[in-house]
Amino acid sequence: MSKQTQTARKTVKDIAAAKGATPLVMLTAYDAPTAAILDPHCDILLVGDSLGMVVHGLPSTVGVTMEMMILHGQAVMRGSQSAMVVVDMPFGSYETNADQAFLNAVRIMKETGCQAIKIESGAYAAGQIAHLVERGIPVMGHIGLRPQAIHVDGGFRAKGRTEDERARVLAEARAAADAGAFCIVIEGVAEDLAAAITAEVSCPTIGIGASAACDGQVLVTQDMLGLFDWTPKFVRRYADLREAIDQAAAEYAADVRARRFPGTAETYSLRKQGS
């Protein structure tokens, strides 16, 4: 049997070593072709439950299922080679108790082959994180603005802008780190609070709408590429693909209607015998 060469993926140890060093690069990926393009540039590819809104047109992440996460996780694993792939655990898959969290995390890892899972880790989830880590499942935490909790919060709202909220977000960070999370996403919090959390916890932090002082950054790829009319305040657009796609579709439609497509270059002709 021939031995296939395979690029080594980033590991938990590699990510941990980035604390206070060169910032980690993380982007979301939901399909194989996009994962293949992003892979050389990223330390981590996140199969985020944001796919519910970005890919499936849902109003929030609450409706995302285990099956959806696994399907997209499999695609991203097929498309990538070197980045660590982390898959979100969807709403309702880990909150009840540690055993529920473990069984669902095992299913995600077995069926996708991903290297870690991510959970939105309010202080209540510290027990689940510890339970998973003790049993060999690397966990990325997620604190601050937690999209799965929007119905409690009344929408997507930045956190840590009052003293009470600051204390609560800091407690979430400490709980996730103490429970064994190898990395923590800090979303939508006041800049100085994100910097303070990064300085306090021993594991790397990855900011989204947080602070450049975090140990890394993540964005939703479709936001970064300008595929939507509106993007959050914390997103920097690095392209305007919505306009490019719209223009390409318009030109294609015009060519079809004018019978300019397909042309000679795009059609097949009868081969002459002997040629």
C-alpha cells in the first residue's frame, strides 16, 4: 500500500504557542472551494453556526442543526489541508448537561474529522468545557456577544460597556480559561475590556469586534468580501464581491438573451474523420 503525504495541520499546541506572539488569523468557511482558497492564509478555519444566516438565510443562528454543522464541517475538511478546523456546536446541543455536550461533540468530531469544537461559553458552560477537555476534546470558548443568546439580549448588542456587564464578561473569560479552553473568541465587547481579558487569561484570545490587542482576529468571510449590503461596524471590507457577482450575472444574462452565449469558443463541432 502506498503511503500518501499529507500536510500537517495546526494543532492546539501551535495555537497555544501564539499567545503574545504573531497574531492568529481565523476566518469562517462553510464549503470546500472557499476552504481551499483560505487555507494557505489562515491558522484556523471556523465552521461557524453563522452559516445559518450567511448560507441558509435564517434570521439567526438559533435554527442551525447538528446535521447542518456536520455537512459543512465535512466540506471544509475536504477543502483544507493545513489550517486547524474548528466546528461550532449549535444551539441546544451542549447546554443541558456535560454528557449531552460530550456525545454531540464526539459526533461532530467523528463525522467531520475536525480538530476542535467551539461553544458559546457563558459561565454556566464551564462544566461542559472541563468535561470535554478531560475526555480529549479540544474546546474553543466564545464570550461577550453570544449570537445564540440574542432572544435573551433582545438582538445583537455589544457587551461590556457597563460595569456590571464588564464583570460578567470577565467572569465568562476566566471560567472558560480555567475550565481548559485552548482559545477564546471575544465578540463585540469594549476595546479596553478585550485587551484586559487578553492580558489576564493564559490561553490565546481571538477578537471579533473586540481589540487589536487580542492574540488573533476572526471575521465572517462573506462580510470581509463584501457579499452583503450591510456589514457590522467591526468589519473591514477587503473586496466588493457583491457588485462583481451582480455585474457578471448581468453580463451573462445579456449575452444569453442576445444569443451571444454560447459562442464558437464555448461549443463543440463535428470532428472530421482522420483528424
